Amino acid sequence: MPELPEVETIVRDLRPVLVGKKIVTFKVTKQRLLKNPLGQFKKFMIGATIFSVGRRAKLVLIGLSSGYTLLIHLKMTGQLVWRGSSGKIRLGGHPIVGVAAVPNRYTYITLGLAGGGKLYFNDVRTFGYFQLVKSELLAKHHLKFGPEPLTKNFTAAVLRQRLHGHPRVSIKAALLNQAVLAGLGNIYVDESLFAAGLKPSRRVGKLKSAEFIKLWSSIKQILSQAVRTRGTSFNNYRDGFGRKGTYWEKRWVYGRRGEPCRRCSRPISRTVLAGRGTHYCSNCQR
DNA sequence: CGGAGTGTTAGTCG
DNA sequence: CCGACTAACACTCC
């Protein structure tokens, strides 16, 4: 599930309940999900206090008083669920159909917090990971990512400059590349390209100046709308406040193969590009 | 039952 | 450099 808008939603929901809490236990039942030795996690997490919860690209960043930052990548199906001592739940990530309780059979990591709250990491496909990085090295670690599309620094000129190094790549593959631009995934690339009127297979080097500008504004518009609607949810996902992510209902092309285009009524096409299911309108997108 | 498809990313091969 | 493909894994849908 999680692309930029979903991770942003998760981070905003979890921040108020996690900041200021001290970690007292750290339990793992699938060590493959840890990118550092278990001993390091125990050493730098247990006893540490959480002082920040943030996001970079699709990573959740949890700043610790031990001088380390915990990086959590949810990949396809990762989910973070917080349960307070009163039993209140907040969660973010992929909904697991029919599995509402935590912990459950997909819970692989549990953080115990002072005061009785717990943070659970569930992951059906187990592609996600936890990684500890020294906070002072975080900036260096983040160099591999392109700019954040919802910040002021992200101008049309920046987008053009980032894409410039990949002239022969399809615009879809380029936008999926986190080194070009951080945070877009399969859904929002398809949606942004529809909004920009660009065929996903268009080569970056063939885009005109006006098309870069249209693409830039489309990316910003689609992503900010998705953040406002708390992201996209398949199935019956609900967040900890009982609300749904509703971008799914607003989508233009993703997952609409064969359905009439909302703009011109011709059927939405689906192909495979850059190894991903790709949805577009062959009439509205050129 | 079998095959296609699923929100990510790192890696290999040609 | 670049894209096609695969692998990591578990599950749903048709």
C-alpha cells in the first residue's frame, strides 16, 4: 500500500502517541526483517526515548535519544499498529482482511513503551524492514533519494533537472525511480501521468518544456489531494480514528482497466511497463 | 486447481 | 546506460 501519502498519514497519526515515550522492550520473531544485528537494536533502542517521528521518501523515521534513528520501510504490506494501555488502537499500512486484533499471525516485531503502550509491526509478505542508522549519518544516507515533491524546494525546474539525467527512460520508469524523485509509487505515477496528459511510455528526453511544467503541477496536485484524503486503501482499511483513506474513490485510472475514462469515456488501457501494471487513457494521454 | 496479479526495491542479464 | 526480468513472500481473485 504505502507510497508517500500513506506513509505521511501513518507518520502524522503515530507522532502524537509516540513522541516522548521511552522504549522498554524490543521483541522480534523474524530476524530477517532486521538490517542490523539484533544486539544493536537492543542496545540502542531499549532505554531510549522517541523524540521524533518523521518521513523521508517512503521511510518512517523514528528519532531516538540514543543517537540513532530507526528507519522502517513498509514495502508492500507492512503495517504499524499502536495500542495504548487503554486498548486504543492507531494503525497505518496495509489492511489485513479479517485480522483486526494485534498481535496476530503477521506480527513480527513489537516495541514495548513505558506506560504500557505497544507498537506492532505486521507484514504479510515480509518484505519490510527495520534499520538503525546513526542520526549524524542520516543526511548522508538520504542522499540517495531525490527531492520531496511536496516541499517548496520542489520546483518545475528541479523536476526537469532531476529527469534530465535519464533522457531515454520512459517517464513512468523515471518517476518510479526514488533517486529521481522521492515518494511516488505505482498508483500515484499512473494518476499523475493521467493528470498531466502524458502516456507512461513517453521518453523523458522527448518531453517539451510545457509538459514538464504540467507534469510538475500534476504530481503536486495528485499527491497533496491524496494526503488530504489520507491516502489510498484497498479492501476495508480503517485507520485508528475509524476513518478510511479515500483517495481510492477519487482515482482516475489506477485499477480501472476497461472502465470508461472519467474524462472522455473511452476504456482505460492496461499494459506492463517497467515491470508494473500500468493504467492510462490512450485518448487523453499522448 | 492453476495462473495472474498485488502498494517496493535490489539485483542480474543481455 | 537501460529496460526486461526476477526474487524476496503470502495471499486474493478469476
